Amino acid sequence: MTGEPLPLDGIVVLDFTQVMLGPCATQVLGDFGADVIKVERPGSGDLSRSSFRATAGDDDPIFWSLNRNKRSMVLDTRSEEGKQVVLALVRRVDVVISNFRPGVMERMGFGYQTLSEINPRLIWAQGTGFGESGPYQHKGGQDILAQAYTGVMYRRPDPTEDFRVYATTMGDFSAGMHLVQGVLLALLARERTGRGQRVEVSLYDSMLSAQMQEACMQLNRGFEVNWGAMPLSGVFPTTDGAVCMVGAFKDNPLQDISLALDLDEDLSERPEFATPELQMKARSTLQGIFRERFATNSTDYWMARLESQDLLCAPVRSLAEALVDDQTAANGMVIDIGTNAQGSAMRAVASPVHLSDTPARVRRPPPRLGEHTDQILAEFLGDSGRHHGADATGRALGAVPR
């Protein structure tokens, strides 16, 4: 029902975030109705407007992927006029959200204690690299560093392999979604108490949390769980691609794999493969058998064989292939989000949260830098906003605080 009010209609978010952790969080809030006011520095704005030199500008796909359903206000927060505009806006907003290093918002004059005194109902939310305290609190936070610090990079299917960077920014995305959860929970609590509160998440904590199963086993049994190193699972090249197979959740998956691969014998009957523990010890031998067999035929052939034995499997696809997959279309996961300055339609990945009555909507395309500054100043501050507008937005701002 597209005419239904969205869940966050009426909620106003003052958004100081940039790059990914924060913007992916505030985009979720905007998708479901919040009025997200994106505060950007004069001249260059959010760093994701220029992630790659070749695509820098108002229609940079990286920026567009993270900033629909937002309004952009250019503001020199280092000027006294800019600070006064922020403090005036804080009286009218529900959420202030940032992802600078700890202490930056305080140095800017926008810390939780200061803003909550102005607006006791305010939700003050922050995503950092490592948290508000501890030995790493002042280190620059970044997704790959969080992978390295928390054990994610260390754990790999084969311990003889080199350490590798996970190619998708899972730390930023996970922390961003945790930031959304914190904001929504704080808004729900405010409905009951009338008071706002502080919300904190970090890349470090989010990446540890993603390993909750492995961590609990390590903490309580001293045993390392590595799902990528399971003996009956893996990625195996075929004559025209690769197949991912997961031999799990069955009484005797090795027997079913033997049938699917049309082997001369049931490997599960071999004494050296008779139990899961023995299979783990013989992982390299089993993986070698699987690899040799998969290499004899095509991906489609082996997919059909594996599925005939009800084994979990998938072809290894590129992102380009996944984006045009029939399942992607069936789930409505690619959407139009607006038209760029050249008149070309821009597409992006949709919200993965599907609500029956109040689904996410694209209400506005990603904004041009400062596109809504005058509108926001007039709307929230009236004549006062118009008076301070030039001084608050006109000065060039240096390097963004980090």
C-alpha cells in the first residue's frame, strides 16, 4: 500500500556521516520515511562523492548507492554562524548521527551532553572504528583494519593460504545496520520514557559480533570453528566456472556427495572417512577427490547432479551476473533511484527489508551538494535561517574532522 504513511514519517535526522558506515544507516532511515538532513562541508561534501576520480561528482555511483532519500545542506561547522545553525536545528530534530573518531563531535561543540541539554528527547548516535574508550579509541577506523584486528582476516579455509582482505565492506555494512538498530530501539524507548539517549556502535564490535558462534566456542571450549574449512564444503572449479558445495545438515552427506559425483565407491564406507572427526583430519584428501571430479564437467551438469541428491550448492557468480539474475528481479532488488545531470536513469540495490503495508520508497534521488540548504534553513529557522545562511554556508571548510 504505497499510500500508507511510512514507519518513520515525522522523524527528522541531522546526519553528519560520510563514506559508508553512517550513510548506509541513514539511508535505511530515509527509505522508511525519516527526513534525513545531510550536513556536508562546502566545496567537496561527503568523501564518497569522489571515491574514484573517474566518477567523481554529483552522480558518482558510490555516493548514489548510499544517499537516496536525503536532503543536502552545506554548512561550515567551524564558523560560529554554522555552529549556531546546528544548535538551532537540534531543537527541532529527533536524531543526530555521526561517524567521526571519538571526541570529534565534542570538539565541534556537538557532543551528547551539550545537545541533550538543548533537546532532552534527542537520540545522539555515533559509529566509530573501535569504540569510545580503550587503547585503540583514537585510531582511524576502517573496514579492513577491523577485519585484521578481530580475527576475521586470520581465519581462512586453508591455513597455508596468505591472509586476504574480504572484498566487500562487511564491517562498514554490519556496523551501519547495528547503528540503525540502535537508533530504532532508542526511538522506541523514547515513546515510553519521553527521553532520548546516546547510541554507540563500532566497526570493531560489529565484526566481533559477526563471529558470535566462533567466539563462544573459543571462549568456552578453546576450540576453533572455521566454517570455511569444513571437509565436505568448498568451491570447486568446473570446465566452465565453479560450484560451491556445502555438505551439511544431512545424516550422511558424504554418501550423498559420492552418489552426486558418480564415484566408484561410497567414500563414507572408507575407515579413514567414517566419522566427521576423521573427515576433518582427511580434509585435504577429500577435497582433492572432489576437485578432480568437478573438473571433468560443466557447472550446470554438477548443479543438476548435486541437487538430485538434495545437496546445498550454488554456481559461483560475478556481481554483474547476480544483478541480472531472475531471483534478483523477483525480489525487486534493483530499482531506479533518479536521473543524473546527463538525463540518464540511475539504478541501485533496493532495501532488503520488505514490509507488506509500508515498504521502503524512493521519495527523492541522492542530492546534489548543498541542493537543499536554503530550503532547510527557511523551513527550520525561518527569518533567522535566512539571516545566518550566507555566513554559515559561504566559507570554505578545510579538511573534514576525522
